Amino acid sequence: MCPATLVSSERALEADTRVLPPAQWLSLLVRGVDRTTMLPPDDPHECSNRPVALAWPDERSAAIDPRSTAKPLPSRPLTDADMTFGEGPDGQVLVWARITQFDDGTALGPVALARWVERGVEIRGIGTLWAPQRRARLRIEPLGEDAQLLIADGERCTSDDLKSCTHEIYLLPLVEQRFMQANLFVDDAAIGPARVVITERRVTTLSDGWVRRSDVQRRLRLSGNTTVINEVIRIRLCDPTSKPELCREEWRAEENRTLAWQDGRFTTSRSAWDDTP
């Protein structure tokens, strides 16, 4: 995928220690990084010489993607903190270099699956990841019989207030050594990129002054080749005049929705949360 990622020595010391400085990882993954200023290039390309960017297949896909309205922040020197590492299968390593940050708490950059070889690093998968950047974590899981799935989860924070943070998971299949951007379909309707929002809340003030608090907690469960979204939905009625606030549970439900990968897209069934007041 990226022949230039071999370290230039007859037998690379890094291949023995399996330690490579973050700045060198960045130079391997992004063409044209200025090693003096550590500024990314204006038109960044990853190591296979493809642009570091997302390409929406049509206008509708862009319109329903929550990231499409995000504005890039001014370019700045990249640091070790802009790199995220994760463990891949069979001793491989996942690397995400976040070269562009956005005002919605997301970041964009090349993501790679690499393995150590005698003379350095060999890239086994490459693509572009645009995902929440706070407390980002990466892992790889099986996906069907002939693919793998990159799971990137993190917190998207729109301000310094942690209450503004939303925990989200983005899913990128690895097919033929490329991490693919995939849409999520619910009952055959595209709803945006393949992602899972872990927590959602709604607050409604009722006519009698009480407050209805609805929330859903989600988990992504993988077992063999099966991926399931587990959801726990709760509705509580609360008296805000009580100190502390007094609440009683009005309704609780749990469901498991299978997340299927077929024909280059993810599909699942409609969530009960969509009909929750």
C-alpha cells in the first residue's frame, strides 16, 4: 500500500524495539509534512497518495452527514497529542494522525493498520477517519467472512464544558486494504454515516410543571460475525420543585438491533427511541 514506509536502514532498529516516535509516524502517513514546523500540507495526501478527505457519493449523503457543516479550525503545528494508537490483530498497530481539527469537536486524518517487518513498517490498511477526537480509541474486529471493521470511539465536545460532550462510535470497514466510508440505513432509508451515538437525552416540560426526562444508553456488542446495537431506554417523570429532584420511572425497555453489513452499507431496524417522547 505504502512502499515508502520502510525505514531506511539495512535492518531497522525500530523493527526490533517496535517503537517509532509519533512525529515519524506522522511523516510516514502524511506526504509533505514539514518536519521543521510540523505543519500539515495545504492539500494533504496519505501514504498511498490519495487525498486525506471524505468524498460524499451524492448531495443527499452530504446533507444528512452531521459533519458536513463543521468548520475547520486554523492550521497549527502538530504534536504527539494529535496521534492515537491502538492494538490490531496479530501484533499489528492502528494509527490515526489527526491533521485537521473542526469546531464541532471532531478531527480528520489518515488512519492506518500497520505491521512491523524486518526493515521497518508495512501498511496493511489505509484510509481517512473523521471522528470525535477527545479520548479517542481504536480497535479492529472481524466483519463477515472476508473483511475487518475499524471501531473508532471518542467524545465530541463543542466547548471546554464537558457537558457539551457526546460519546460516539464511527465504523469503517477494511476491505481490500482500504478503510471505507459507509452509510447506515434504517428500514432502507439512509440516515447518515455508520455511527452509534452512545447516549441521547430529551427533556420535556409538562403542563403541570413536571418534567419528562427520556434517555437512551447504547452499547455495541460484537460476537463472532454478528454486530448488535444494545439499547436501554428509560422515561422518568420528575418534580423539579423537589430538592433534590424527585423522579419516578414511567417506562423502561431494552432491545437489541442487529447491525448487518452487506453490499457496501450497514443496515439495521428502526429504534424504539425514534418513537419515544
